[in-house]
Amino acid sequence: MKVVIVHYHLKPGGVTTVIRRHLDACARAGIEAGLLTGEEPPEPPGVPWEAVPGLAYDPPGEPVPTDKARDRGAALALDLAAAAERLAGSGPFLYHVHNPTIRKNAALCPALSVLSGDGARVLIQAHDFAEDWRPDVLLNRLPYPAGCRWAVLNGRDYRALRSAGLPESDLELLPNPLPAPGAPTPGAAAGRGDLVLYPVRGIPRKNLGEVILLSRWLPPGLSAAVTLPPSNPKDFPLYEAWKYLARETGARVSFEAGLSASLDALYARTRTAVTTSVKEGFGFSFLEPLARGVPVAGRRLPSVVPDFEATGIPYPALYPAIRVPEGLFSREAFGARLDSALQAVFRALSDALGGEPTWLAGRLAEVRAAALPEGGADFGVLDPAAQAEILERLYHDPAASAEMERANPFLTSWWDAPPPPPPEALEEYSPYRCGDRLAAAYERTAACPGSGAAPDREALARVLLSPEGFFCPGL
């Protein structure tokens, strides 16, 4: 069997990590793999590869007009087919395409439509959907490709695609593989350590304000550390603002810890890993610490954690929300900013779909009501300005901290997580188990094309634009 993996780039990051693990799985299974990418990889991928410039990210600016995206897609389809045939040589092959459902390159979905229409076997792996509160990367009046098979990372996305019209025969559930387990970290193994580690890049959806909040209750001798800065320049102003606020309040949070120490060295000092993320495609941050023998505490994401729990992995130290008592931030000012953000979502989705969905105004009204309930908003739903107001109060007003504790008693010991489960609890996400699933998905894709259906984008948005999935830091 021959597979050509397609992605915009191979820069360090979550999708690249998954691709490299898939390449390892292909090597173990005897599957010939090649790689098409929009730019030269920073490190050799270990398999035959070609750069296809038309596959790279679009330059920043206004969305590409629909007709131009289709024209570019037709040209890109020809370039992809020619490059793939050079890589694969004689005999049939299939395309495994990562993350075309967000508008990083407006020509990619039209190109896949052309390839599948010409009889190519295509497996699309959606790591994220733009319809899931990502208004900045919605495709502009373009359908998703028909005639392809689709793979998703979690059960929620699987159910969403079923609701959007895909039959089960077109769908694969491909959770991401963990790295091979290593030795437990000394700090966690001994039940001690001086760090609570957040091993992520400090991008907005990682919700760094909540780490600063949680650190308010850390005991003496324990501090929090975020490992890496953002890689996208547009994320730096907010990141720097959180760093400044942490310094100004005296919060025991360090940033960029991973630039001066290896991840292994940081984990060796780690008592507990923390996650405050409000949006994950898969949720490595809930699994990778466990693979190192480190327990996980923090925010529970209902979009991904139930999948892990269904395999028998317990998460006793996760909380569903942090409720903010009245008076710790300006409801009126946040409400006005919230209205503006929801209107932007309304306009973006209506433009992307070519008309206003009849259900959208009512749904956004439900979202607004859930974001500002009378009983206290969830800190993670609030925008950075409201979060910063709250943090200033918590660090400078003991009465405010006492109110927060009464509303959220778990704050006084949130970091004190029980030991993690044994390594065998993670078997479902082992490289070998995930590699078997990947090979089986390839075999099914090679055996027959998709049914001819395409996900209905409006139906997909109707499922994913839910109040429980709305968080301002995730927009």
C-alpha cells in the first residue's frame, strides 16, 4: 500500500507531531509513505517528499474570493497529482490530507474536490473545524469536498459529521498516538516536586489568565510554569500582557520555561501538570503527562475528556468551571464586548454560507445568556479584559479571594491530584494501537472511495456552535 500525506507545512506543532508519528506507524506496517508540503521542512521527514508551493498558507489579508479559490484549486489539484505520482511511482496510492477544513489555504478544499472527482482515493483528517467558533478561518462560500472519506480525533466530531450528513462508511475515528512511554518523572513518582507544569505554547485558547488565577492558591514552595511562547506574531501582544500582569500581581507563574530547560528536566521537577485550555482538537495535554507518570489537574473539556474516560482513564482533579462572584468584573462592559464578538460570528458565518441561517440569531442569544448567567459567569468564558479585572481584584483584595474560594472550594487544593493510572490504562492511545487503526483506515479508503456525500457546513455549524463550546479565549 502507498500513501501520500499532505499538509501545509512541517513546522513544529501538534499536527506535525501527529504526522511524524503516522510516518513511524507506516514504517512499522510496511506502508510506503511520501509527504507533500507547502514549504521545505525544517528537518528531514525521513520519507520521500516534495514541496508544492501552492499548498502553503495563504498570505494574511482578506479572504480569497470564491471564484479565485476554485481556479487556484484546479491548478493545485494538478500540482498535487503530479507530485504525488512522482513520489508514489507506479501503482495505486491514496492521499491522507491533514486539516483542510480551516481556511489556511482557500484552494485546498476545491483541489480535493477535483482530485476525488477524478477518482483519487482521499482520506481527510480534520483536526479542527472552522464552524467550531473559528470565524476567522471559515471557508468563503465553498462546500467541503464530496466523495472523500473523513477521519476525526474525537467522538464529538464524529457525531457532528454524522449529523452533517456523512454515513458511517465514510468515517474513521483516529485518535492521536502518544509517544512510547518513558520512565516516570522523579517529582511525580515521589509525590513531590516544585512545579505545576503547563507544557504548551502560550496561544490564546490555552487560557493563560486562568493559570495566573490558579497560582493565587498555590502553597509556598510550589509554582506554575508555562513552557513556550506563541509562534504566531499576532498572538504575542496578549501573551506579553499576561506576562506583565503576572509580574505586576506577583503571581508565582514563570513563562518560557522550555527555552532554558528541556521538557524532560522540567518534568523531573513536576508534581502535577495543569491544563486550562478552552479548545482542543484531541487533547494531548490530558494524556501526555500521564504517560510520564504525572497526574493532570485543571479544566475539564467536555469535547474531549469523555473519550478518555470511556477507555477507563480517570480524571479526579479536573473542574468543570470556575464561577466568578458578582462584582469582580464589569458585566456591562463585558456584555458589550460579548455582543460585538457574537455579531462578528453572525456576520462571518452568514457570509461563509452565503446567507443568514434561520436558527443562528436564536442560538447566539442562547450563547449570550449562558455566558452571562445570574449565578456567576465561568472565568474561562470571559474575555481577557474581564479576566484581567478579576485577577487584579484577587491579588490585591483578600475579600475578593475569599469570595472566590466560597464559590469554588476546590481552589484551595486544586493542584493536589491523586497519582495517575498505571501505564496500561493508556494502551488505547499507544503508538501500536493507533498504528493498527491507521492502517485499517488506509485499507478501507484504498478499497473503496467515499459514498459521494459531503458534510453539510450549515448542519455542522448548528451542531458545533453550542453554548457549552463557547469561550472568548477560544475565538
